[in-house]
Amino acid sequence: MTIEYLNDTLSKMEIALPGSLGEQYLFSRGISLSLAKKYRVGYSSPGSWINKYRDWKYGRLIFPHTNSNGDLISLYGRTVDIDCNAPKEIRHDHLCGKKGYFNARALLSDTVFLCEGVFDCMSLIAAGYENSTAIFGISLKWDLIKANKVVFCFDLDDTGRNQYRLAALDGLLHGKEIFSMPLEIYSGCKDINEAWIKNNNQLGKLKWDK
């Protein structure tokens, strides 16, 4: 798929977001429409997602894969899970081909906050930390990370902890200062977005630990 086709497709989905089930789902995750629009989040109604064999009855929120210049290079579709029972195998869908990160421009900051998922990333951005990136659970490309300080904000489940241990070691080998988000920010939740919702769209002052 060409970049022109991806941009045209995403533009149409951006127009479809206001007033949609996608906007309702964002609200349930503590993310405002204005913030979503700023970061080019769109909505794909049932039957309109490019990968139709991975469609979902309530449609999908669409997020851009970008490179560190901010250029669109692919799309990610996340089910709008009103009933909270979307089959896990279709919940997340990335288009085939080249992959990027959500808000990859933050990789050029002196300090970058790295999240697994887009809702954690957008929660941090909403809290004022625009230098946050979601890696979509994809392996890190350290050559793209120009930040000197890397703060990992991964989930507190076994997968997130294991990812952090491996990624932190790689980061040190690449000469980065490595930090992890302190446990108190999570407020007993498994990820940043859950903590954001639990604390009424607030996060504590972000201090991080080595």
C-alpha cells in the first residue's frame, strides 16, 4: 500500500471518529476526542477496516504507525470492545509490511517514555508528557532511539516485566540511561492507562527509578 493510500484512508477514518462508538470507547479509556484528533486517531466502522477478515462488529479505532520524522508508514486497528469480549486473536491488527511506532517523534527527545500500548502512551501524553511513544509490543529498534534517557512504562504482568528486563539490558548496551516507572504511579493497576482511569485522569508526579 502506498503512503498516499494510507494517508487517504486514515483521513477518512479521522472524519468518522467524532460521535462514533470509537469516541465512546476512547472516553471509557480516559482519552479526549481533542487529544485523539491531534494524534490522528480514526475510527473504522464495521466492514470498513482494510483487513476485513479481521473485522469486528463494533468497528476499530485506528492509530498511525509513524517513523521518527512523524511520517505515516502503516496503520494499527484496535477493536472497539464495548462488551469487553472481543476474541484476543482479533483484538489487535497491524497492516502487513513496514512497522513503526505511535508518536515516534518522541524518540528524538532527550528523554522518552516507552509504553507497550497506545492507551498507556496517550494517558501519559494527556498528563503532559508528550515525549511518550507506544511500541505496539514490537521489538525495539535502538538505532531509531536518539533519546539519552529511556523510561520504560511497560505493563506489570509477566510479559511486561520480561520485556523490560531484556529491553533494559539492550538499552544499557546501546549506551542509554535506563529507568523504569516507579510502582506508585501504577496505583496497584497493571498498566498506566488503568491507573489513569482509576485516578480520575490524573497521574502522580513522574519520578523514575534506575
